[in-house]
Amino acid sequence: MSAPPNSLQNTGYPHRHLLGTEGLSAGEITFLLDLADTYVDLNRQEDKKKSLLSGRTVINLFFESSTRTRTSFELAGKRLSADVISMSVAWSSIKKGETLIDTAMTLNAMHPDVLVVRHPESGAVKLLSEKVNCAVINAGDGSHEHPTQALLDALTIRRRRGGLEGLTVAICGDILHSRVARSNIHLLTTLGARIRVIAPPTLLPSQIERLGVESYFDMREGLRDCDIVMMLRLQTERMQGSYVPSIREYFRFFGLDRDKLRLAKPDALIMHPGPMNRGVEIDSELADDIDRSVIREQVEMGVAVRMACLDTLNRGRRFHEAETQP
Amino acid sequence: MKPVSAALKAHEQVAYVNARLLDPATGLDTPGVLMTDGAVIADLGPQLFADGVPEKMTVVDCGGHCLAPGLVDIRVQLREPGDEHKETIESGSRAAAAGGVTTMVSLPNTDPVIDDVAGVEFIARRAREVKLVKIYSYASVTRRVEGTQLTEVGLLSEYGAVAFTDGLKAVADANVMRRALSYARAFDQVIVQHPEEPALAHGSMNAGELATRLGLRGIPAAAEVIMIERDLRLVELTGGRYHAAHVSTAAALERIREGKARGLKITCDTAPHYFTLNENAVGDYRTFAKVSPPLRSEADRQAVADAVTDGTIDAIASDHSPHDQDSKRLPFDLADCGIVGLESLLPLSLELVHKGSTTLLDLLASLTCRPAGILGLPGGCLEEGAAADLVLFDPERPGRIVPETFRSKSKNSPFDDHPIQGKVLRTVVDGRTIFDADA
């Protein structure tokens, strides 16, 4: 392989898409986080615009309702000067008519450069990525992965703690249905953190320990001496049957309150991917405690991380194209 | 090899010379000659025509390859009536012929469901018109496979239904199963179960580490063994005849082994994918490997292979489930279950022989006389006076599975490019050659 032209330098992230964090190397993750750090600074300036993606088209394709993730991607694209279009599609109507692959082919014919896709079915984003020529970012597929959420969580922790190596992170709640939990488990373990998952047994997936985590049914025990407490949303919309008997019982044993938090390290940070169910998985007062909760910081990091991902995949795309020229 | 004219003259006599005659029903394994007279086997043996084949008799040189009873496949879906874009009785018959299958039994999960006499007669009439392989049909245990009201078991039996099953659905209600087993005794009929507790089967793959990584809902092995355990109790209670289809787990096989030892009238089958593949085949969301019950752990796969060897599994059926691209090119959870299997049945099964885990005769028994015996079908043996339903195959010839070349309308096989050893050379039904690999 000949050396690429200067303007089209290969990035530290050699993949065409970002479909998940499973299998990413520490180097690749660090590359994205370092780049995101620069965008945090940019986003805090008065002029937040860069022209890196000028003339590029980014399509946000959301088959599942989302406000924050979609807005975050839209803003990220616009700050890099891309033409951004967001499409919200009710999956229930799609199911009956046009197939996912038809949708992919149709959009592909419009020559987008990056497709950002959220879908309620695990594996759907990968399936779509196989049918298009552009780069694809998984913005959440079923219970599988949500890689940009894990990246923004890692960036938030890294900026507060300097690094991930050796930290103990407790992920609490509906692990079974959570793509955020899976993406974080893969990414944070790769960066050297120790992960505990805390949930009632009905909300822990089969053989979760094989992903390199310790599991706890007792929240107090699980929180003991941990550095980071990551709460998950109780995904009531995905509930089928009786995973937990009642909300009040759930909050009593698995909700985060000051009493349980006391067992974690005194400076332990509280995180939540949002949107929160106050009084279900997290005490309202704790969520707003600016000394402990970094929930709003996570939202800020989200835009920076998504800018880094769009920038990187766009460069990678130009590099791959340049490489295939005769 | 000299081709036989397609239209067989009445009482045309054919001598299949230079054959390795294999009859699993009698244990025969000898070089020799088999002679057919019209639609039946007239004679066979090592000494037949030792002094030369009589003139005017058509001669087929088998080249030393194996001549065995045609395969009897007791679990296929032909999709007619209702889903003719996936398969028809004709395309399915051609696939069967190419796979060495001379008798097959079709599941009732068509549209409409085969739950009345007209449905059974329709299948029989279409089979007569297509006139390739022999097709028998199951009728459903319950009307519209809804799991509540029994079908007319007696009348359906009179009109040719060979057994009763709700196909891809378990008979979930214990009392309905109890009555079905009990009532079918009056007509000496078998109830064939899809052994899976539906309440535990809200998922799309085997429960375990891989399902957790892929974010897919898993079906635990317990879903199978719970249903088998329940059904064996009901067999004890009723004295009914019971057959468990496509058994996939070590635990269920252990229960079946014990049940047989206790003297219960039970049998079971499996499909080649359950002893060839494990759950890893669905990694990367490969929907072509999505089946029901799901592919299981490596330990389960091994247990299924062992159970074929020790005879706990009576029969191997293809579980032929044709699907078009649109049914499979979907997010994993939404894709249909099933593998198109008629044309890979024999070569995939032969792997068990090549690996040394079973003998050629034992394997053939599970593909011919034993499945025929379970449902009381004629065929499955080389016997004077029996129908001349034969398969000629080379068990050694290496190759690869190429789904694009399948005769089936559907190509949904996870075995694309899978290396195999063994090839069907010729298939004969009622003395007529209906498939010739060299033609």
C-alpha cells in the first residue's frame, strides 16, 4: 500500500463504519476520545463552526423515537458544516410495506456520506450497513449496541478522572434490554476499567459474566468502593411480562438514593444516559446534585464525541476512496 | 452410465449391475446386482446374473457405488397451497429427487392448513400429477393449528393422513395433548410434537453468551426438555404413540432415552443442522442459520450426534423449510425460521460416517427404514416385491454445497460452500429414474 496523500491521512480509526464498541482496540478508542476532546473546546467557543464536512451529506435515520441523540447528532453535523437531514420513521408502518433494505437502497441512491441509524431491532444497523456505500454510525440498535453513548461516557469519566485504568464502574439497572450497558462493558473493559453490573436476576442477560464483568443482585454490595455509578433507564417500553413486580419495589432495592450511594467512594460520580425516570431508578435530588451528578456533562460530551465520529468516518471514507483510485 | 428412457415401458426390466447393495433393514452390504421389473424390485443379490444379464434387459452400470433404498424424509414443508413463491409440490419434488429422497411427508402448516379431508386429498392429487417422488401428508392435530379443537383424526386417517402434528407449533395445552394422544389410539395414529414450551420460547436464538452479546432474546434449552418431560407423562397416562420432531438438546435426549428404557411408545428425529452446526452459526446475525428450535451449544450439538449413533434418535429428517430472500433479509428477530434441506440431507448426514461416529448401514437406517417404520409407510428397504424406490450414491466424492444449484425454489441454506463428501448419482421411484446426475 502506497502512502496516502497528506490531506487524506488515514486516521487512527481504520474502520468504515461505527457499528459497535465490541472489538475496538484501546488505540482506536483513545484516538476518537482525543479528537473529541478538541471538539469540547471548540463547542465552548463563541464561534463553533468548522468547515470540515462542508459539502457532505449526513442523514439521521431514526426508526425509534429519540430527542436527545438525534439532536446531538444534528448539532454535531451542523457544527462541522455538513448538510444534515433527519428522518423519523415509525417502524410499525415500515414493517408493513417497504423493507429496511429498500429504505437503505433508496437513501443510498441520494449519495449520503454518513448515515446515522437508530433501530429497535438488534442487528438492523449492521444489516443496513451491508447495503450502502456510505459510512454508517449505529445510534442504537435494539438491545445490542449504542457506541457513541459509550464513547461519551468514557470521555466524561476521562476528563473527570484522568483515565479509565483501574477504575471500578458499577452499571445498575435493566442490563438485559440495555444497548448502553453492552457498549459500555466492551469499551470500558478495553480501557482497563473493572465493571460490575447490578440488577435483579430477571434483568441480567444469560452468562453476562462471560463479557468480563462481575454481577451483583445486592446493590449495596455492588456499589461498595466503586468510582463511577452508572444508572440505566428502566426500559418500560421493552418490558414484556413481569421482570419486576412493582416500581416501588424496584426503587427500594435497585434505585439510587443517598443511603445506597454512601457505600461508593466519597467522590464517586453519578451518570445516566437519559432520559431519566426520576423516582424509579434514581432519586430526583441526587440527579440534580451538581457535586456528584455528571448527567448534564454527558450531554455536552455527546455532541463532541459525535463530531469526532463524523469527522473520522468522513476522513476514513475519503482515504478509502483515494486508496482505490488507480 | 447408460441413461434409461424417462417413460418406463410396462414391465420394463432393468438390471442395476456392479452395485454395492445396501439394505439397512436386513443389514445387507454386498457387491451385486439388483433387478427391477416395472415398478417393483424383482430380485437382488451377489450371485444374480453371475453368468451375464439376459438380453433385452436394460442395464445400468452402478460403477461400484452404493445402491440403497430411497431416502424417506418425514419432515418437509412444500408451501403448496399458499406460498407457491417459496416452493411448490413440483419444485419440492425435484429437490427431493436430486437429494435421493423417494418418499416425503409434508407438514400441514400451509395456507389453508391441512386440517380437513379436502386438504389431504389436494396434496395427494398434486403429488399424482407431478408424479416424481411419493408424497404423504400430515394433518394437523388441531383445527387451523390453533391448539384447541381436535381435527377429524379418524376420517383424515381414512383419506391418507399418515400422522398428526401442528407442524411448527407445539400442542401447548396439556389437556388438548392428552386428548389427542388418547383419541389417536383408536386409529393407531402417531402424534408428532414440536417440543418447545411456547411461554419460554419468546426469542430468536439459543440463550447464552452469544445471545447476550448480540442483544437478542434467547430461548433456553429448558424450553425443549420441559415439553418433552410433560409429554412423556401424558404418553404414560394415555398409552398414546408419540414422536418428538427435531430434538436439539442433550437434556431432552436424556429424557427420551430414559422413556424408551421404560418402554414408552416414543420415537424422535433430528435434522442435519442440529448435529452439524452450533449456535455460533448465527453470529453476525446470519438469518440463514435461524431455525426453530434454535441451534444450540456445542455440547448439545455433540449430544445430538451421539444420539444418532446410539439410536436414541430414530430418524434424520431434512426439516426442509424453504423461504424467499424477503423472509430472511430482515433484522434477525423478524426473519423467518428454517433451512432448505432436501438437497443437503444425505451429504451432511454422511459426515457422521466420515467422522467415524456411525456406520454407513446405521446411518442409512435412520434415513430409510426407521422413519418409514415410525409412520408405517411402505418403502425404505430392498425387498423382492417392494416398490423399486432406490438411490444410487457415491459416499466418497468430495464437493461443496452450492445453494444456487438447488432445484428448490428457495436457497436459504447456511451451508453455502460447506465442504461435503458424498453425492447422489441417481434416484429411482417405482422403477422410473427421476434424477440422474449425469443427465
